[in-house]
Amino acid sequence: MLRVLHIGKFFPPASGGIENFLYDLTKYQSLAGLKVSVLAHHHHRITRITRRTNKFGIDIYETPYWKTLMYAPLPPISPSILLDVIKKEKPDVIHAHLPNLSAFTLLWKNIKIPILLHWHSDVIPTSNDKMLGAAYSFYKIFEKALIKKARRIIVTSRPYLYSSIPLKHYREKCSVVPLGIDPERLKTKDRAFEKSGKFLVCSAGRFTYYKGFEYLIKAVALVPGVSLIISGDGKLRSKLKDLIFKKGLENRVKLPGELPSDALFSLMKNCDLFCLPSIERTEAFGLVLLEAMYFGRPLITSRIEGSGISWVNKDKETGLQVPPKDEKALAEAINFMFFNPAVRKAYGINAKKRVEKLFHIRKICNQIENIYEEIR
């Protein structure tokens, strides 16, 4: 029996795209006969490490954290905790999900187990977060050492692989495997969503700078008869609310907070269009797009060079692509979808077919297991 230890930031019930992917992946790995364990931070600020076993037989070790700084839980998982879990679980492979400060614990000299890195995103310095840029100059020293130590690196799309600066000289050890979803997780709950206009657009994500939600709000202001619901929360919430008030959109744009999963999936199922208006490569893939595609929703996404989202959403096949940070182009795309229901329906059908063909978690699980066997 192949034994795998995953190292992540958090694990459900903590929310997030990577967390949901990790849940789906570990479930299917366990069902496929692998012995799976997870080491991550607890989603609440507990005082000691805990262990639980979920209904799929996955052992989940969760460590305390004090706070989150620049998207990273602190303190990172210590070498002593990692070595203790390794002693208990005896993994054949360690599968670390990056970016994640805790993964640097794998540089500890006593760890000889084959390491697979799952490269979900580069750490991208930005003028919007000067602290992140300063911290990355230190982070990249350990990042490079970990890349060298890893046996293999999974990157979620070919565009992202060829645009990643940290991976530029290590492409020979990289494999492209997209993210995937488990349709059984996408449970919906009967719920009526208020449609103040004739047409409902929805979106979801953390309220942070790279999501570009302000451009979506500005775009909706340019298209009468359209309403918008954005599920999520974060430090930009007050600024987004101020923008909604400034544009006089209180009756057409709603920020209900971070919806429970069943309510979010119900929203996806009942909306007319799903939009992800992200503005930079920090949005590397967009798992939420796969979830919307499963419900047959047509998409509008930003055309971000080097990001996987333009590969996930095929332009004029599963939806439309527009330039980032361009509310006028975004408004034109929404307007086109509004007045062309037949095209909307065709895009939605294509989206459903694409997610079933390429992104079922069973398919992804098989590809990753093959990589495990290669690096053992």
C-alpha cells in the first residue's frame, strides 16, 4: 500500500480553492487504496496539535497558528512536528502544496523521503503589497533549495509552467497536471436568490487586490438590468461596499459574505453567468471556474498572460475572455451574454462537457499516482 503525506496550509472545513482540491484529491486517493495523511494548520487558533480521522480514513494532523501574514499562517510547522508525523505515518512520498512556509521544513537534513511539490502559484511581488516583495527576497532562497531537493514538481497548466520564473531552470523535473473537482462535493441547497435585474451574474473569492472585483462592479454599473452577487470576504470588503454605494448599485450588487458551500453552489446553478475578473498571475488556475462549469454556466474571465485561467475557459467556446482591469470590455462581454441567450446556452453546454472530460478528480488522481510511482 502506497503511503502519502500531504503538507498544506489548511484543510476543510477551512475554505479555499486549494483546500477544496486537497479534500477531493485525498478522498479519491483513499478510495483508490492509498494510505493518506495530511499535515496542515488548524482553521481555528488552537493551542496544541490535534489529530482526527475523517470518514474516508484520512488522518489529519492540524497544528496551531497565531496569525496570517502575507497569506501565510504563522508560525510554520516545526521540524519536530513534521518528524513526529513522519514517524507515525511512515510515508513513501511527501506531497507538499506551495506556496507554503511550512514546506521549507522539508529542507531538514534528516528527511530523505521522495518529495513532490504541487506548484499552485508563484509568489508574485506586487506594488499593491510592498511587504510581500520584501519578504520574497528572503523566501526565494528557501524556495530554490526546496525546488532542487524535490524529485518532481506538478504545475497546474502549461502556460503557468512556461511563465514561472522560479521554475525556469527546472522544467525537466516538472509535470503538468490540472486541478480537478469531485462532483459529489458540489451539493446544492434550495435557495432563492434575489434578481434585481433580468440577468444575474455571480462571482466568488477572497476580497483581495488580485481578484479585480472592483472592475466587475464598475462593469455592472454600465449594463442596466443586470444584478451581481459576489460570495466572499476579506480586507477589501469596505472599499467594495463604498464603490457600490458611490455607483448607486445597492439594489443591484450584493455582497452576502462567504456563503456556505451548498448556498454558493446553488448560486452557481441559478445564475446566468459566472465571472472571474482577476488581474494578475497570482490567479494561477481558478478552481471555482471548474465548479461553475460543472453547473453548465458560461464564463467571463480575464485574459492574463501566463495564467492557467485562459486555458480553463476557452474563448468563444466555454465563455469569453477580456483584458484585465478593463471595466468597459467586461461590460461589453456581459452585455453580449445578456442579449444572446443561445450563445450563453451553447457556452454552458461546452463548459459542462469540458469539465467532465478533463477535470474530474478521478482522472487527476490517477495522473498523480503515476508520478508517485515514478519518484519512489
